Amino acid sequence: MTTTTGWIAARGSALHGEVIVPGDKSVSHRAIMLGAIAEGVTRIEGFLEGEDTRATAAIFRQLGVRIEAPSDGVRIVHGVGLHGLRASQDPLGCGNAGTAMRLLTGLLAGQAFDSTLVGDVSLSQRPMRRVIDPLAALGAHIDSNDGRAPLRIRGGQLLLGSNIDLTVASAQLKSAVLLAGLYADGETRVTEPHPTRDYTERMLKAFGVPCEFAPGIATVRGGGTLRGTEVHVPADFSSAAFFLVAATLVPGSDLLLRQVGMNPRRTGLLHVLRLMGANIVEEAASVQGGEPVCDLRIRHAQLHGIEVPVEHVPDMIDEFPILFVAAACAQGATTVRGAAELRVKESDRIAVMATGLRSLGIRIDETPDGASIHGGNLQGSTLHEGGGVIESHGDHRIAMAFAVAAQVADGEVPIGDVANVATSFPGFDALARTAGFGLRDAWTADPALRRG
Ligand code: S3P
């Protein structure tokens, strides 16, 4: 049997037309979770049909929640109320999804029954102590494999609301604590070292829970009732980011991205690209389901290197792979600091991007919390001495970032291990081709994928 294991990416044409990217991953996860523990029905429109978010829906089905999928991008969640979930005898599989695992750890810590969360190889290596410790401070009991999944969450614990000061700026941790706080006695207040995306807070409010929040701080009280509602999921800015950079880099491009989610805690890349000289215009701004959205028109522009302002780092935490590609094509050097979190994402994104860009002929100096990327000419890895297959290490955003890099490289760029693109952006390759990308599937037997 031949399986698609990679892509061969190369220059295509200038990017034109309109692109609609799939729904936001963070919002889709949360809509299923809150819908499941609400009273009544929640209708989700624009749900991301990705492996990560489908894993979350499958887990809640295992926990006794009826979730209908009448059509692509639509879910109808029949909520069972705060205390209506049922134990699953089998482990709950989060796949590659860190968001599912960390948020569910908080939510399950408040249940009357025990649960076990498992993940794929990558997720089983990611740090979980950072979520276990703050939850333990509320009274949760969670066993791990030396700080990693599988996580065994003991039910029937008495949770007590408290003040939790997080040491890592992470929306996943904040959200886990807030979800556990729904089951705690009294008030739970989370303080972050730097504000992160606030979807859990906004959505709790939309479900009728009095959650108070301001940048960097959020408070919930235990024992309330969530009421089923309608959730409109905006297009995912993190998926749009690949097209933002591609259209900026490829000469002659003029691309319209439709109705992209513009939550200010997500759009750090936009600010940084503009500082680098990008030409991106916001059009048709509106508010959809409580979230700002707009069309983004991107025209080709020559970028120049900058020092990425540290305050933007949490607001673009998923966009560094593609920023590194933009930086590799800029005039001069771009320096990133304060981004050590990148080392514990789906892969070590600093190391993996550095290896890949070097094999395209780019000079890059790694530091523990970032890198300096020296802009230059990208050579297809098949042309560059020492080049070969770019390994994405099963990391969706690495694979897509190198597909973009190939659009301005001389020669082909074979990219291996791309199946996980389906976790966040199913159909990326087809959509990218429609916009003008040069990108074709490669199979195990393809000689190009065996080079290097
Ligand atoms: C997410 C938060 C971020 C982000 C992830 C989604 C969320 O992770 O990288 O893709 O939905 O809360 P951290 O909270 O670990 O930074």
C-alpha cells in the first residue's frame, strides 16, 4: 500500500483570489467542552473538522454526551449539565492535542469519577506538571508518568477555590484552572505572567457563567449553571498565517483571506509582519459571535529584519514557524527572544525550524529562548549541499511553514511526515494549490522523499 507521507513543494504562481481557512481550533475545543457540561443544546457553526477537535468531541461522547454532526462544520451538543458526565472505562485519547489534554485535566479534576487521559507519541512527551501543580493547589489529585501523559485523574476530590499565580503564560493552563474552578467551592482567581488568549473566559460568559476577566487575570465561582447557546467559530488566525506570509513573500501576489478571527490575543504576527514591512490591509471588519473578524488583503512586499518585540510573543505563540520563514526571506537579521515555550510545542520548534532552514541555505543562530535568523536566498533542499528531506517531526505547523518557504526557493523542497497537518488544517494542501502554491503529494516510494 502507498501512503502519503510527504509533499514535494516548489515555486508555484503568484497568489491570487479568495481563501477561507477552517474554523479556530481553540474556540472549537472549548465550544464542545462547555456545550457538554451546559444544560440544554449548543449549536456550533464553523467547527474545525480537524483531528484535534474531533478527538475532543469523541472524548465527550465517551463520557456520555450526545453530539450530532449533521453537516461539515456543524455540531449539536446535547449538554448533560455540570454533573452529568459519566465515567469511561477506557482511556480518553487526546491524540496530538495539547489543548484537549490540558483543558480536560482541569474539567475532569472536578468529576465524581476517575479518568485517564492519553496522547500520541508527541503529546506523551510534553510537560504536564505545569497543569498538574496549579490544579493540585485547588485540591485535585492527578498521577502522571513523571510529569507526562498518561494522566490519571482521581474523581471525588473536594476542590477549594483559591488564588492561582501561573508562572508560564499559557491559555491552556489558565483554562484548565478555570474549568476546575467551576467545580470548586468559592472563588478561583487565575493570574498570568502575561495575558494570553481569553476564549474560555469569553465563552463562559456566553454560556451564562459570571466569569470576570481583564488582561492577565480571570475569576470564576464554582457551582453555577451553564446554559446551552449558539457558538459561531471564526476562521483560525493561525491557519490564515501561512497564507499571510506566503502572499507577502511571493512576488505579484494579491490575496484576500475572508473573515479571519482577529482576537487581539492572537494577532501578534500581524503587528510583527507590519513592522517588517508587510502590506496587509484589514477590510470588512465586523463582530461574529462576540469575536472580531475581518477580511485581510495581502500584497507582496519586501520584508526587512527586526527584533521581535517580546510583548508580542504570547500573542503569536503558534506563529513562530511561519515567522521564521518570513525572517529567512527578509533583508537583514530578525531576532526572537523570550520564546522558550517553542521548545515544548508539538516539536521543539526552534531546533526543528533551525535544522530545516539551514538545509535551505539560511544562517540561523539558536538561543535557549529564540534565534537570530539571517535573511538570504532560499535554495531548494535538493540543490543545497547538505540538503535533503525537511523533517517536520509530525508537527503540522512545521510542515505548512516549509510548504510556504518552498514557494520562494530555487528548486524543490521535499517535506516529510506531514500527516499531522490534518490536526489543525485539514485540506491545507488543496486550498494552497488553489491559491497558487506549487505542492504535490509524495509517497513512501517517491525517490525525492528518500533523498538526503
Ligand atoms: C492554545 C493555547 C496555546 C497554543 C495552542 C492552543 C489554547 O498553548 O499554543 O495551540 O487553545 O488555549 P499554550 O497555552 O501552551 O501557550
